[in-house]
Amino acid sequence: MGDGRWEMGDGRPHLTMIKEQFNQNGVVILKGHLSQARMTRLDEAKRQLDHEHAISGDAIRNARFYMGPWPAAIDDLEHWPEIVALVRELIGDSIALYYRRFLIKDARFKGSVAAHQDLPYWHGGLEKIHLFIPVSPNTVQNGCLRFYAGSHRYGLIGQGDIEAERFSGIQEVYDDLYPGDVVIMDNRTWHYSKPAEVDEPRYLIQLMYQPSSDGSYVGKPTPISGQWQTDLRFHENDALIYANVNKYIKENADLKEKVAALEAQIADGSKA
Ligand SMILES: O=C(O)CCC(=O)C(=O)O
């Protein structure tokens, strides 16, 4: 329990205990958090990714990120009450989604990702939190995500690779993750992954939430619960165009525009 991992078994850990663990470690691994019905939908999403999207010409992905088309079976995932309850406990009742994407490893990309923190790569407010939701097995063999518990306490490190072994007071945590599991990560927490040794795809959803006092967004503003607490809306391209502060965002902006265009095309098609 002290290493950021909760085993389900005698019922769900109380939300306040999850919060305690989150504040202490900056990461909490919740095994079996989602119901069988949700797992069925995640399985369906995996099939859609395998057969319809990930391999089709329409897929919006670069080597390790997949942005869309989003699998229909889980298109409302960010609103699932058992996920929203976790976020509300941690950042309050008024929340918005900042961004969602898949982190992928498969036959096309099996590489490692060096230890880093996400905080300096995104625009807007700093209180974003990340939920990771596996849609296929995410195991040591296919290059699962690994976290440094306690690393959030170092605050802002900056962009780039972090030599975690030079820092004290942190502990690596990871687990084989399966659909139904959920990982919650602080915006400052360092994480990395080792290369995949097999072709079996590692599909991992990353949901980024923020208090609704933060009007920044990627894609479209997406209120999740409560009311907007700000009138400002601040798209990532505004940061890119008016401030040019984030090289990483610039590299991905064209892909996201393509997602928006495809989503509009799909919406038009479903109306016809
Ligand atoms: O996909 C991975 O293994 C890590 C990706 C990641 O953490 C990131 O790009 O921020």
C-alpha cells in the first residue's frame, strides 16, 4: 500500500484514502476499479483500434500517440461516473477535460520513453491531473508505463529527460495493468517506459482533467462536472501562435487539426 498501489479485494478503497495516497506519492494504481460492463466496452474499443482505426489510413497517429478517430464504444469515457468521482475528489467538483489521447506501443513503435514530467509540456493552468486507462494488457513485456512515486514533490523540473537515479526520496512503481485498472498521476510526477519486447499492442488512454477555473483546452472545451469557473477559453494553438512557448505542442498541432477535420467529416456522415 505504501508504494502507490491499491489492491482491490475487500471493497473499494475509500476516496479519501486514495486522495491521501495521491498527495503522498503523486501516483495511485487502482486495480480493478472499473466494472465488468465498462471492461466489455474497453474490449470493444480494443477491437476497433486493432481492426478499424489503428491500421487504417484514417488513423491520426505519430509513432507513439494515437489521437483518433476515437473508438465509438468509449467515446463518453471521460464522463464515466466512477472516473469522474476520482477526479472530483482530487481537484474539486467543477472540472473540465483538457485533452485525451492514446499512448501506443505496437509493431510500429516498440521504443522506450525517457523519464520526464508532463507539467512543462502543456499550456494553461498547472493543476491538471492525468488518468491512465489500459485498453489492452499493459505489461512489462509490452513496455508498460512506470512512475516515480514522490517525484512530484520536486515540483517543476522543466522539459527534457530526467536522470531519476540522481534524485533521492523517490521510488519506482509499476504493475502489469489490464482493462479495468486506472492509474491517477499528478501533473509533476516523473514517468517513463522501457522498450516493448513483443508486438502485442499496448493501448493506454491518457485523460487530462483540470479545475474548470482553467479555460485552456486542446480539441474543444469539455466541461465534465459543475460549472465553468472562468470566461477565458485558451486553445493550445493560441499558446503556439501568440507565445510560441511550446515546441512539443507545435509538433503535434497539425495532427490534431486533422482529427478535428475527420471528426467533422464523421459527424456529417452520420447526419446523412
Ligand atoms: O507511452 C509511453 O510509454 C510514455 C509516454 C509519455 O509518458 C508521454 O509522452 O508523456
